[in-house]
Amino acid sequence: MLGHRTLNMEDYLTILKRRWWIIAIPTIIFPMIAIGITFFIPPRYISETLVLIDQQKVPDEFVRSVVNENLDSRLASMREQILSRSQLQPIIDKYNLYADQKMTMDGRIDLARTNIDILPIHSEINGGRGLPGFKIRFTASDPHTAQQVCEEITTLFTKANLRQRQEAALGTTDFLKEQLDEAKRTLDDEDAKVAAFESQYFGEQPSDEANNVSVLSTLRSQLDATTQAISDLEQAKQLNEAMLAQPQSTPAFATAVQSPQVQQKELDALTARKADLETRYHADYPDVKEVDRQIAKLQKEMAEAPAAPPPATPTTPSVNPADTVRAQNIKIAIQAINLKIQNKQKEQEQIQQQIHTYQSRIIATPQVEAQYKQLTRDAQTSQSLYSSLLAQNNTAKEATALENRQEGESFRLLDEANLPESPSWPKQSVFVGGGLASGLALGLLIVALLEYKDTALRTERDIWDFMQLPTLAIIAWSGDVADLRPSKPSRPKRTFSRKPSKELVADSSG
């Protein structure tokens, strides 16, 4: 058939009817050859195990795991560890893998790596984000060897996961313990600085400012009372000195030594001082007891003092032996007044010094407050860091204990390594299908080439497509003459030349 024209379905059926045997022969022979090839290919058996990933048995609300690395990453890391030379070589030596292939140990290790498959199984419930488990496959030429090696590799994965989680938890615990110890040392240093600062600036801290103002106000009141008492004592002294200077004395002048006004003012000052001390100290404090003793003594003196006699009328001075006694009493009274004045002046100086001290504290409070804030800020930061690390360290200890008890995330063997009953390769069905497809393709290719090279004119369409001339007549093929007359030479077959003669062309046009 001419290869240059377009074929239709009738042409294809004609070709198939004429050359079907060319397609049938390779289609039948190739599958048979493929089946024969399977007997020469070494079989390969696959043993498979399923490992389920059990989540932590204790809820995260109670014990938070310290291993937060993505499971896919950890699984990849464990795969690299298990496929290392140090892990695979003992297995190869134990089961004598690939000994018949005359390979070096490096080559045997590489071949073992290619025969190990780790297939993660993603959860379909949460959109494929979870990893509930994974499969481990090992391929070998012997089914028992495939099963045993698959079990060995599964055991390596289980131990590697447990060891990796324990090491991660222990490493986290050790790291947090070091950080906690360092934070504790820093906190102790900050606390020591704060304690030294409080000792150095006692009474000048911001918390003491209100108390300092209150005490300063009380001290100023005491200073005013003491100053007034000194003034009254000075007046009493001047009165006694004036009495001593008079040539005559009367019994009425002796009572001037005991001035009730001075004693009352002194009593008021002592009472005010006692009230101030009681605001700061308890009743058993020594200063409070001393003030109580002075008040009691003064009250006793005031109670025993005689009433002041009415002023005496002036009389003519006369020499009286009692004058000498009176002068001595006045001098003694003046000495007592001087002693009281000295005591009051000392008390006044002490109060003034205390006022100066409290004024200095109040003035220095803003500067001390700035330094104190800096120290307390550093101390609070150290305390917060220490508290945070302490909580994390306790969590890490709990997680480590959980991992040691194997109650954290673990690998559980769901399906043990199976013993393969039939080889996974070669599969005769695959080879038969491949041979059938190959034979059919080869037969069709041969038919296509033969038809493309065939230039015979067999139908009216062939004649028209080649010469663009109508067909005048069709002579039916009656078979070979040699079948009817075997004694005579056979009649030559009728054929059409690719280039018809000019006479045929002329007759056709006429």
C-alpha cells in the first residue's frame, strides 16, 4: 500500500487481515521469553514492619516535654545515624549480607543502604500534618534474612529514639542547672549589694522619708520646749541672784527657789518627749523608762513644794543669823539651777544634732532613691530570671524523669517484621505484561515499515491517489493457474506497474 496517502479504518482492517501473523508471532513469543528471564533474575524479598508513634502519656498541662524538635527532623536524623557505617557493618557481618557478590565492605554498606526504606505515614485526620507512624522495609535475596535484618533495624530505631530523647532531656536539665546556679550567684551578689546599701544609707532610703519628716517635726517641738525651759531656768536663776544680793531676807524669799512655773514647763517638756518616744519605741525601751523616771521625780517635787506665802511687807532690815542660812540655800538653789541649765543645754545640743541628722537624711533621700532604684531594679531582674529558670529547671527535671520511666513519646511496634512468602521481584505478571506489550509493539512496527515500503496498487483509491485517473475496469483475481494445470507452467500474476504505459493512459483519457 502506498505510504504517502492517509489511511482510513478500512485500510487498517485490510492490513491487519493481510499481515496479522507478523503481529501475532512476537506477541506470543515475547511473553514466553519474559517468563523465562524471570528464572534467571535473583529474587528479592521485602520484609516490612510498622512502627506506631505513641504520644506522651502524661498531659502537657502537667509535664511539658523538653523535646520540641519536629518528628520528621528527628526521624531523618535517626535515619542518618542508623545508616552509618558503625551501625550497618555489624549487621552485615552478623548475617553475612552480599557475601556472594564479591564486593568490598564499602560497597556492601552502600548496597544495604539502598535496600533500606523508611516510609513516614501521615495522618489523614488532621490534614496530613501529623505523623502517627512509619514503615521500615528491607530487601534481601532470602526471606528469612530480610525478616531478621528488618527486626534489627527496627530495634535500632526504637533504641535511638529513646536514647535521643533521654539525652535531649538530660542535656536540657544540665544546661538549665548551670544557668540556674549562675543566676543564683548573680542574685546573691545583688542582694548583698542591696543589704550593704541599706546598711550604709540607713534612714535615708525612700521608705524612711515620711518617718524622717515626722521625727523632725517632733524634734523641733522638743527643741522649742527645751529652749523655753532654759529661758525659764535663766529667769529663776536671775531671781535667786537678786535675792542673794539683798541685805535682808525674809522667809518668803526661800520659796522663790522653788518656782512652780519652771517646774510645770519642765514637766510639759518631759511629757512631750515621752509622747514622741512612745510613737517610735515600746514602753520597756530605756529612754522611755528614763523619761518616766524624770516625770515621776518632778511630779513628786511639785507635790512636796509648800504653797507660796503672801508677799511680805517691807520692814527695816535687821541682822538675823538666819540670813546666812538663807544665802547658803539660795546659792545651793542657784547651783541646782545652773546644773539643770547645763543639762538642758546638752539636751538642746543633742536635739539640734538630731535635727541636723534628719535634715541631712531628707535632703539626701532623692539621690539615695536613684541609687536604690538602680540596685533594686537589677535585683528584681535577677530575681525574675532566677524564678523563671527555677520553674524551667523543675519542668526539665520532671520531663527527664518521665523519659527515664519511658512514659514520654515512644515508638511502639504495631506490626512485627513479616516473613515474605513470595518475592517482590521479579514478578511474572509484570514480565508477561511487558513481553506482551513489547511483542505487540514490535509486530506493529514491522507491519508499519512493510506497508510504508509496499508500492503495490490494490484498490481503486490507490490508483486514483497515484494517477488521479478513474478506473475503467476491474479484473477479479481467479487464483493461480498452476492449481488447475499442474503440467503447464503457471500463469504470471497480474500486477500493476508504478508507471503505466502511454497507451493505457491514452485509452483511459479517450
